[in-house]
Amino acid sequence: MLARAGGWALAAPNVGTNSGMANLKATTPYPGGGIELDVVAPAGEGIHDTPKPGVTAVMIQIGPTQHGTNSSQPRGKRTYAVPYNGEDGSLLARKADAYAVPSPYRELHAAMLRFFDDAFRGKVPVVSGMPAAVRDTDADGIIDAME
């Protein structure tokens, strides 16, 4: 909701919004649906001047990874089983044996350095170099919708 209120778009490429998805495998929404976001694709050297000229504010999907370790470690650890939701939208929250997931932290660092360097030089910050997100929560090479 913060992204929509700020006018931020979802960067392409992406795997689609998770907002409002009751079941990622069946791609069924919660009752009432989710939050619709615009999508912005890189232009020229990357994503910039969005949501308005002179400003860069955009949501970027990174995955698979673990929230919190995605900017500091090459691997994160998950302890919940996929899928997270039942087909009726209920939260399953089933514990699983801990498993590692890769985190593209070096690419994230490079993108952040470029962004801040641009800003400190008085340029419109550019977001570039991020790997495309993959909906493979357990990083086993099988897309979640196929599991």
C-alpha cells in the first residue's frame, strides 16, 4: 500500500505482485483482490525518472532470497514450507527443516552503490544491474507453480 500511495511502480522484469495472492500456484486472489501497481521497464541505462522526472523511486523484486539477509549474505535460511497459503487463502505457516536460499547480494550492492553515487553527484539516480526475480522460493530449480 505504501508503494501505491507513493506512486511507485514495480520494476520489470518481475514475477508479478504477491499482493492479494491467496495461492501462488493457482494464482487465485484473496476475496477483494490485491493492490494494482504500474510496471516500469528499464530505459537506456536503467530505471530512472519515476514516478516523476528528477526522482527515482521504484520497487524491485529480488528472488529467491531471504528478507534481511538479501543485502549481506550469499545465502539466507528459510524455515517455512511452500506454499504459504492454502487454495482458500488461509495461511498455512507450516514449519520445515531449515533450507538455504541464494541471495544475489553482490548485484544488490552494485545497484545500491550506483544509485547512491548518482545521487551524490547530483544526477537522477539510476537502478540497473539487478538479476530477474524467479518465483522459486526454495531455490530448488523448480518454479513454485510446478511444485
